[in-house]
Amino acid sequence: MRFLKLDLLTLLISLFLFASCERTSTIGLEVDPTSAIQGSLIDTATISSRTVKDNDISTSALTRYPFGYIKDPELGETSSSLALSVNIPSESYDFGTNAVLDSAVLVLNFAGEFYGDSTATYNIDVHQLTNNLAKENSYLSSNTYAYQNTLLANYTGKVFPTTPFKVTDVLTGAKDTLMTVTPQLRLKLNNTFVTDHIVAPSPAVPNLLKYNSYFQAAFKGLHVQIRPTTQAAMGNGGLMFFNFASTTPTTSTSGLVLYYRKQNATTTTATDTVSVNFPVSTSSSPVAASVSHTYSTKVNEQINPAPADVNKQFEKTYLQPLGGLRTKLAFPYLKKLKAEVGKMIVNKAELIIDLSSGTDVAPFKAAPRLALYKFDIAGQRSNLPDNDVGDGYTYAGDPRANSASFGGYFDSTKKRYVFAVTAYIQDLLDGKTEDYGTYLSVTPSSAFQYSSPFNVASRAVIGSFKRIPAAGDNVLKLNIYYTKVN
């Protein structure tokens, strides 16, 4: 009986506490009826936003490499060229007796994504590097690499990043066969240059093919770029990606493929036809991308503001990969909210990011996914607690165990991105963390990545905060569902 009275007392106290709490509501967006939580409405949760430059990164070991030129009416122009180390197929490789080069082809395997106008005509040049790429001190995306004036190869035409390619497989002692290889770009190099520098070099270059380091010291590497004088005629242009990760030097691996004839080893009157690949592979030697951005007036107003515009809030901000642009956010109202309301429990918080109207017109599709991250006290990028299963706050069934629940995916119907930021907002309100900088950037759709992404090309133009948005406005909003604790 004693326990029954205690249970009744506990029930009465609980009812009293719930009755004393105010009803909960939202800050910002309309409530989804399927997940509505009731409460008090606050409509002054200001979010400040500003476009800022992203950081350079080392490009010596990317999963795929950006290449091309694109002219974006919103953001401006971006170009990316490549510097390639070329490796010997094996130590002490021997071309055999009386080798004669038939052709030399630089094979660049495409790596999936293409962003821009695939119908444009691309004018692509290949030169020899001036310096040994393997001996460079750094491979930052902003670096440039000197090259010789002599043009070694040119390709003028369309690109087909998703179309398999048919090539002739040269078989020694057997009939050549036609085979299908992965989508690739093939650029035929000058035969005289390849003969003089690889097949039959000057006697002044002994042991050229004995070790990879010997070969790279002499050959230097290759530089590939969109011819600068043709960029204006390309229209929108486009950015593509190449794969240099393969470790097996076959005729379908990215590299410099040589087709040549040599004297048969057993019969002096017979000739063998041979193909060999001098691979371009990041598993052996560095490959580097040089990315440059020339921004539009709208972008420059934010990243290089006039003194009068330092604190100005613009109608939209810009997100661009390849060491381009990100958006810095701040939540100046949260401290005032804490002072006005007092202790509160955040039941749910969402950051809603509207895409700016008319900015995803083909070929400039909106980025399929965004990253949201913060700076720690040391100025290093780190996950928000809502996206960090190792922060010590997780529990059985915690949605953070599934990164998809954190959000950031583009909703093509509502033209927006949504992030779950419940734990982060609660920590900011409780003073458990400081806002040293919160950022939005583009990230690959396959894997959340808050470092400056170089394996994706799509961008996003997003709205900014408005205290009283008009119908149809593209805005940045914070939804907070909370319970006030007395």
C-alpha cells in the first residue's frame, strides 16, 4: 500500500510539472504535420550568412582529378589543368632490337561525373613539363606548373565521359583484336618527340629506363590543359574528371601508350608489333591539378567587400567546390533567446536552406548534397555533434548513427536542403560549445566530406535569412521545436 501511494504522488507531481510548462512551437518554417511538436513561437532567430573563399588542398592523391573550363553566369569562370608524372612500365624496360615507333597515345580514363555542357567543343593541348613533377615541394590546387612551348598533342572535339571506347588490342605473335575499354580521352602525341625522348634517346641519357627516378628526371612529365585562347568560344564549357588510381599498367589504364615494331627475338627477318603503357598513376608518382577561379562581380562583392559592406547581408550566397566558395553562418539570436526564455530543451532543430530561384537551369544543376560543419577552438574543421557518432553523446538508436539522417541532400521538389541540428543548437544554448564558425559547402553525394572537395564539380546558390519573408522568397531558416523548463 505504501508503494501505491508513492506512485500516485509521483503521478500528481508529473502532471503538475507538465501543466506548468508552456506549449512548444517553432522558429521559422511551417510545421510538418507528421512530426509536429507543440510549443511557444519565436520568430526572431536571425541567421547571418556570407560567402567566403574555401581553402586550397594538396592534389597529389585525389580519388579523381578535375579538368576543364566552365563559365558560370552566377559565379564566374573556373579552369583546371593537370600535371602528370609518367612512369616506366617496369625497371630496365627494353624496347628490343631496331624498335620503330608507330604511334604514341596519352590515355586519360574518365572518372564519372561531368558538369557543364557536353555538347561544347573542347580544345585540349599537351606539353612537356619544364621541371620534374616528382620533385616538387607541394601540390596545392593553386600551384601552377611550367611547361615547354612545343605542342606535343592536341584534341579538338566533344568529350564522351560515359561512353565506352573501342581500341585495337595489339598482341605480340597473334592477331590484333578490337576490345571495349572504359570511357576515355585519347590524345596522339608527336612521334618524333616520343622517339627522341623515350624509344631511342640520345646516348647522353644512359640507363633512361633502368629506374623510374632516372626516367622522370629526364622526361619530367606532361601538362594537359584547355587551350586558353579557345575558352571564350566554348560557351558554358564543362568540368570533367579523370582516374589515375589504377596500379596495373594495361592499355586501358591512364598513361602514355606506345605502339611500336621491333625485330623478332628468334628470327631476324620477322617483325613483332608491341604495345606498352607508361602508366600515369598516383600509386607510383604524383599527379597534380591546378585550379583557378575568376569570380563574378556578385561574388566579389562578398569575398572582397567594400568597407561599407563588411556587415551587409546579401540576398544570396554561393557554394562552389574545387577550392572555391563556402558560406559562413552565425546564429547571433541564440544568446538573446536563452536570456528571454531561460532553460529550454530543444526537441528538434532544423536548418532549412532554400535554393535561389532560377539558379539550377541546365547545365548548372544544383549540388546533390551539402556539408555543414564547424570550426573547433583550434580553427580545425570538425563535425557538428548531430553528425558525430564519436562525440560521447550517442545512445542506442541515436539517429546520428545514420549519417543520412543528418541531411544535406537536395530536395528537387521543394528546391531546398535540410539539416538536423538539434544537438548543436542545444549545445550552443547551454554554453557547452562556442560558435567559432559554422560553414556550408558542397560535398560528394556518396560520402559526407567537410574538407574542401575536389572530386565534385556541381555548385549551389542559396537564399539568405529574412525576418519576415514574402511568399516565394528563397531563404535560410532555423526551425527550433523546444520545451521551456521552469
